[in-house]
Amino acid sequence: MGDIGNHEVQADLLTILAAELDAMGRLHAELQDEADALEHLYADRLPILAKRKQSLVDVLEALTAQRTECLRRAGIGTEPAGMRAYLGTAPARVVKAWEDLIAETALCEQLNRHNRALNQNGQRQILRVLRVLRGEPVEPPTYGRDPGMGIGGQPLAKV
């Protein structure tokens, strides 16, 4: 499996993992700011937050490439099975750093899904308001078989 015991590889890997964890923590903070902006309808903040998020994603992609190259140079497989095998023999500090990164990544993914749902909900609300202003049906009807028709065959906006 390559030079797993090499202290230089371990030191490089720990440095990269620490940088990844730091960047992921900053991404988490940006995602929390985004959630706040979405929940309070601070639309003017969203473009700035999107740029900062993208910048952090770019940093994370570069760090992932560095980690992959570090592992490859050491002869460690970079696919999930190779990483699991390495972690089975890696020093506790490396395992802890990896677990912390995985945990923070999971939190970011969960918060990103939450923000996506908030964004989609906000878009639906805006569409409803626009439909009301246009005199169009707002919600699916509660009566009748035709999804576009309300009571007595009229669009719900006219009922």
C-alpha cells in the first residue's frame, strides 16, 4: 500500500486536512448566513453570499486535489476503499482529522439542502403572489376533477 508510515506524508496530509476543515467550517458559516438571508428575505445579501460560497468551494476543490495527490504519491488509493484501508493503519491524529472533516462536510450538505428548500419555497411564494396579481389560479382546486378548475368549473381565482 505504499509509504503509509512516512512522517512527511502524514504531516502533509494533516496540513491539508486542517486546511480543508478550516475551509469547510467557513463554508458552514456562509451557509448559515445564507439560511438567515433566505429566512428573513434579505435578497440583496444572496449574490454576495453566493460569490463567497463559490470561492470557498473553489478552495475546497483545490485542497481535495492536493490531498489526492499527496495520497497518490504515497501509493495510497484515493478511492473510498483505498482511503478506508489507509485509515485502518493511519495514526489517530490523521483518523481524527478525517472524521472531523467528514462530519463538517455532512453538516454543510444538510444545511445546503435546507437552504435549497428555503429557496424553492420562496420561489413558490413569489409565483403565488404573481398569480394573484394576474388574476390566475393560485392553488390547486379543492373541488372538481380538472386541476385548473375550481367550484362550478371556474378557475379558483374567480370563485
